[in-house]
Amino acid sequence: MGLLSRLFGKKPAADASVSAASAETAEAGIAPVLQAALDHYQHGRLAEALAQATTQTEAADASVRADALRLCALALSQMGRYADAFPHWLALFGEEPSAHNALQLATTSVMCGEAHRGEAWLVKFDQINQETREMPWPQARTNFISACTQSGHEAHALAPLAELRDAQAAVHVTDPTFLYMRGMPGFGEFLQRSLPILRNALPAEAIAPWYAVLDGQLDDAGQQALQQHLLMLGGTHHA
């Protein structure tokens, strides 16, 4: 697995920023033939990075080929050219059939308007991740939901959002550190970020019952937050 996979291995397709420390690490180990492409990418010169990396996407060295494909995919995603990024992620998956790359294909599919294809790749992520344990599955759902909301496909976020809701009910605990360690969003964040999605994808009268599934399934702090949320929704409906 190439160096850029280690750098970007847990980042969603729409967020491929590189810290200064990571950049220094990359410069110390990336194949010299891709150094110029990486330098361009790190400094936001995405078109130049793409042009340089494209010259190595059919390199004989598998690690160079994979990192070149990854740079192309990341640069195109940063440029908002998701339909062009998808074939590069797909080729990279052929080189590295990882759960992470399956998730990149899922989110990129959604971002270029192929939500059903994205759902199929999310299933593929689950199949691989069950074996490799590359990342917590709730984190993958959060990334997928984010892609759905960014691209205006909120209806396709409902199923993974319900999975996160049901996972929260199953663990009961709403302590932020507890949830973070399991790749789950904080409960307050979950309530806040899910509401616009539900308002866009469900009838108004169905929203409070959707949350009410959690009633009695949470610790004291979570139960209090849920009741306040339901009261707010009740107030909204009676306005």
C-alpha cells in the first residue's frame, strides 16, 4: 500500500486536506517521480497536480501507480469533478481493494449524482470492513450521509441515518468520549445534524416519531437531550 494511502486512509473523498506534518512525512517517503505532483497538490495547485500524477497512472511500479491514481482522484474531488474522479477511485480499488477505497467510491458516486451506485459501494465497504476492520462502520455512515446532504440526495441518507439512531439506542450511553471511540457522532451533534435531513426527506408529522424510537433507550443525559429535542419539534408543529 502506497504512502498516500497511509496519509489519506481515513479521509472522505470531499475532504483531502493535508497537514504540514503529514506533508513533511510525505516528502520524506514518496516516490521521486511523484514528488512534483504531491508538491502541487499540497499547495492547492490541483490542475498541475493532476497533470503530473496522470503521467504515472500506468507506471510499472504498483505502489507508484496506486499513489498516482490516488492523487488524481483526490485532486479531481477537490476540484468538484466527481464524475471524473470516480474512474480513478475505481482503478485504485483494482490496485487496493480496501474498505476505505470502497467508501471513497460510495461517497464519490453520491457526489456525482449516482446515489444508488453509492449505496451498492457502501454495501461493498461493509463486506470488506467486516474482514479488515479498517474503520468503525458508523464513521463510514457519517461520511456517506455527508455526501448525500452535500449533493441534495437526503432521501438516500435516511437508511444510514436510521442505522446511526439504532446504534445509539443499542449502546444507550451518550457520553461524547464513549461515542467518539466507537466512531459515532456526539448525541447532540446527531440531533442537530439529522433534523435538516429529516425535514427535507420526511413529512413533518413523521419527524418526531422518528426520534421517539430513542425514548427510554438512553442514559439520563441523553434522555434529557431527547426530550428537549422532542419538545422543540412539538412546538414547531403547533406553531
